Amino acid sequence: MTPDEYCQDKAAKSGSSFYYSFRFLPAQQRQAIIALYAFCREVDDTVDEIDDKDTAATKLEWWRAEIIRTFNDEATHPVGKALQVALQNFDLHEEYFMEIIDGMAMDLEQFNYPSFKNLALYCHRAASVVGLLSVEIFGYQDRATLKYAENLGMALQLTNIIRDVREDAERGRIYLPQDELQRFNVKADDLLDLKSSPELIELLKFQTKRAKDYYQQAMQLLPAQDRYSQRTGLIMAAIYEATLDEIANDGFGVMQRRISLTPLRKLWLAWQTARKEKRLHRQQQ
């Protein structure tokens, strides 16, 4: 199995919405974004699948060293080797990869967040930095597109947090800010016991409004001349925002079941968004 095949397999097996958005990219960009995504999966799985905290921390340190090797053209892991190819084609910054690892390391030490300000740092490292790397792969003309990527990353991560409340609680993690739990009279122990309540539903409605605001800000910040190059991010936004709407339409039953879109609907949204952006691009030209 080649490094690119390894990354492709990693992306396909994840079942993530990201995979559907990659299908509409040219080969060189697709190789780079799949390598980036595979890296994110590797470090995320290190935290989620290794029960012993010290072992997981050691593995994350190994990945820090692998990123250094990758930027020195000495990678040993298939993902690192695939990223080496991406580095030849795109201006990807080493410190961003280290920040992603920093975000994963937070999951080993921090199981709740006092306020949204604290959570925002985690979201930046776990998602917005990935957006900034992705923008470099997709290409842009206006630096305002970087602000779009940061806001979209926040929106996507907040959507994940709302969708995954139960799964995170099963791991002993609460990403809903502690001061907001108190404001809505939601007890942390009830979350960890996987209990839903009218108060939790109101809190999730509040979080959904925040995520929607970030989606709106992202779209407002995206310059018209960069829309087509950033169509992969727009596909992600369409799929994730539809997921958020599905959660709301389901009555925020995230403590009872995982709410997600079917693969067919994700593919339909991806195709529909790509087609729309292609049409707009032709009109601009």
C-alpha cells in the first residue's frame, strides 16, 4: 500500500463528511487534503482510542517528531510521506500541524471548559487551524479568506460538539462551557450520566445559535473571487449546517441517539453545492 493509498483508506473508513467534499477536487489538491485529513485522524484517534493517558501523550510526542521529520523530507509514517508530497505543491506551515497536536493534547488534560473563551482556543487548534491549512491547498487571492476559514472552522467544531454530546460524555468530556451549564441549570453530573432534560435542550438551542452565527460570519467574510476555489469548504458547510438543522428538527435528542445525514444525502448536498458554485463561477467570468 502506497502512502497515498493509506491516507485514502483512512479517509474512506472514517465515514466523515469531509470525504464527500474531497471528491470534487483536482488530483494534486485532493492528494494534499486527504493527506492532511489522514494526519488529523491519526492524532485524533491517538487521543480517542488509547485509554492510557501517558501512552497517548507519548504517541502525540512521536507525531510532533514525525512532523519535524516530514518537513525535513525524512518522514517514516505513510501519512508523513504523503504530506511530504503535499509540501512540494503547497505552502503548509509546520507550526499549524503542531497546533493541531496541541489541540489533541488538550483532550488528555482538560475534560471541561470554564467559559466559551477557553473552549474557543480548543476549537481554534482542533478545527480553525485545519481550515487555514486547507485554504492554502484550495488557493485564494484575498487574505480575507483566511478569516473565513477561521470562522468556518469554529462553526464546524461547534456542530461536532452539539452532535457528539453523548459520545464525549461517555469519555468523561464536556465541551459545553461550565458557566453556560450553570446559566441554563444543567448539571455536569447529569451529562456524564447521559441524562437529557428541557434545560439541556435550551442550552443546545443556544449553542446552535452560536454555531449558526459562525457559519453566517464565515460566508460574509468569503470574498466573491475566492468562492470557487473554496468550494470544498462550502460543501463542508452545507453538510454540517444541514446536520445542525437535522438535530434541531429531531428535538435535540442527541443524548438518546447519534443524529447524522445518510451517505446519499451527503453526496447529494456535495454535488448540489459544487454545481451551484460552478454556475456562479461561470457567471462571474
